[in-house]
Amino acid sequence: MNHKKILCLSLLAALISAASAQAFAVLDAKEIARLGSDLTPVGAEKAASADGKIPAWTGGLTSAPAGFDSSKDYIDPYASEQPLYTITAANMAQYKAELTPGYQAMLQKYPTYKMLVYPSHRSAALPSSEYAQIRKEAATVSLAGNGNGLLDYQRTSVPFPIPKTGLEAIYNHVVRYRAGGYHYYPTEMVVQANGKFTPVRRDVTVAMASAMGNPEPNRLYYYLGKVTSPESVAGSQNLVHEPIDQTSEQRLAWTYNPGQRRVLRAPEISYDSPVATSEGLRTNDMIDMFNGAPDRYDWKLLGKQQMLVPYNTYKLAAHALKYSDIIQPDHLNQDLIRYEPHRVWVVEATLKPGQRHIYGKRVFYIDEDSWGILAADLYDGRGELWRVQEAHSLQRYDVLSAIHISDVSYDLQARRYIVSGLENEEKRAQFGIQANLKDFSTSALRRSGR
């Protein structure tokens, strides 16, 4: 090889290295100074939108309304408000600029589908200690060299308050604040075209590794979930130790089969393998809108856009509702879902050449204030819109976290859908739980099965 060619290759390698370093660089002092100034402490635009539809952020909803009882429902602070307008197939063209392709498809496909749009309230807020940690780690945390992990990560809930890449925005969603951990009773329903459904109930504990005294290295959270009904699947359990970087260390997962009374490793609980009780309507990486290793996709940050998204959905969380009040043929009862205009980060994930996944492309819409994914459009290998996801978000003002209460995925091709996380007929979730590593051991899984 001649010297000129060697020099060219060396320069190319240097350019690639510099570009990689720039792509994964931490924030500088000037950027960090913007947090709490023109940007909120989590990196959202503090100012109102130019058209006035989105108000300025003034701190979010940090205290409970009068009369709130933590053992009962959340009080809806916006219960007296009426919809500003209703979007249907007849008038959707007027609002097309603020509608995701998924919502446009739902309006066109189902005559009874509608979207009730209310005034926007930027209610998302975190504890002040979280804001301090975000600012501290913004100066040190970065993406790993392959983009599939975090370097110098401690416990920040927003590692990239000013994201430069799609992966950075996705990691903000994956590690967002969850009040240290929670114990809840989510219900999953596969809804047939005629509206029939059978609730699958679970008892689930999730603990963030950063909130535990003895977490293992490279751990994001621990999960233990048990199916409690119906009888045909009751007793089956999953245990997950979630790595931060799943390309250097694969997700650690185990199942307990009540028929065999055995604990088995379950490497298939990842990527596009279907959730066992979902009848193929939900892949494992659709849980929480997106989770797990991002390495099968190329991620692109398309920028920020003003969109209509589910927000402050307190009405849907009411325990006075029965599941039969919520579940309808083709879609949820849209009278119970509140939509508001908000700014969202738009992230496009395209399947890498040579990789396998049932979704050839996914587009995520991430709330700038909470960093939660609020909507997603999922495309098949032919490039056709296949499934439409939405998450039902509200500010849990008692623990200062905007963890969504449920999410739904509509299959446009099968005319069925699956809703997960509803607790209307269950006990109320507990947040800020105290957990220990031994609570998430295979021995604990085996004992729980017996």
C-alpha cells in the first residue's frame, strides 16, 4: 500500500473518530448554563409556543389538590375544563399538521374514533434533587462508543437534557424518573374486533438500581411480575435484571412455569419476541412504549414538533370506572382520553441492514417535559403503517413523577388492539418502595412460585 493511500486512510479514520467523539460528547458549561434559564431543568423550552397554544413552563404540578387522599384516586385538577374542540374524520384535515400519521390513520379507519382536545397544561415536574443530579451528570455522562450504553452514568433521570442524536433522546425515555420504584397491579386486555376481552391481571414490582443500596454493575432496574388471573395462566412469572448496556451484557431474564414448577432462563424476552399473553399484538420491546437494547436500529433525531398527544389523563385513571366502561370495539372509549398540544421530540428508528425485527421502522414522539414516549407509529417491512401506540400520561403529584397509567397499541391490519397497565378495578400502586437485590433473585422467584 503506498504512502498516499495510507495517509488518506489515516485522515479518514481521524475524521470518523472526531465525528464519533463529537456525537457522543458531554454538554459544555455554556449548554449546562441554559438548564433553568431559557430551558427547564430537564432541557425543555421554558417559553410558551409562538401561537400561545402551549403555555410557558412555570414549575409544573408539584402539590396535590385540596382533599387528595393518597389511598384513593388522583384528583383531577382540570376536571372542570371542557374540550376546546373535537377532531373527527370530517375535520381532521384542519388539524393535520399536529396529528401523527397514526392518529390520522385511526380517524380514517374507524368512524367512531375521535380526539377531544383540551387546554394545554405543562404539569410535569420532578423533585429538586433530581434537577440537581441532572445538571451534575450532564457534564460527565455520554453514550458508549457503540451508542448502546451510557458511560459515567450514576443515577440521573435525564442523561441528555439537550439531545444531539436520536439515541440520546431514547435513553432519556428509558432512564426517566420513576420515584425509585413501584409496586402495582397492571391489567392487560387483548380486545377482539367485536369488543370482547379477558383481563390478564399481574402483581408487579419494579425497582430502579440507582435507588437500591447494593445494585450490581451495569444495572438499570429489576423487575418481578406474576400473573394472578385468569386461571389458565395464573402463577406464571417473569424476573428481569435490566442492563444499561445490553450489547455488552444481554438482558438477564428468567421465567417460572407453574406447571413444571421450574425456573428457566428466558433469553427470548427481548426485541420482537411476543409477550406471552398478548396473542402476538405486543412485542417485548413495546412494553413502556420502548425498552431494551436499541442496537438493531439506526436512530435519527428529526427535531421537535408541536403535536396533539395524550396528557393529564386523570379521567381514565378513575377507579369508579369498570373495564367495560373503557373497552369498546375498535378502540378505547375516547370520551375518557384527554389530548393537549405539547412539544415533542420526534425520533425515527430504521432497521439496520442485515438485522431482523418485525418492525422495519418506528417513529416515537417524546414529551419534552417528562421525556416519556407519548405516541409511536410502527411500520412493517414493506413500509406500511401497521400499529399505532399511545401512552396515557398524568403527573403523579404525590411522588413528582409522570409515569403513564396505561398504554394501548392498535393493530390497523388485524382490527384488534391491546391495552396494558389499567388498574381501575385493582388496588392502587405504591411508589417509592424499598427493595433489596435479594428480592429479585432466582431463589426469590422460586419461593414465590411455591
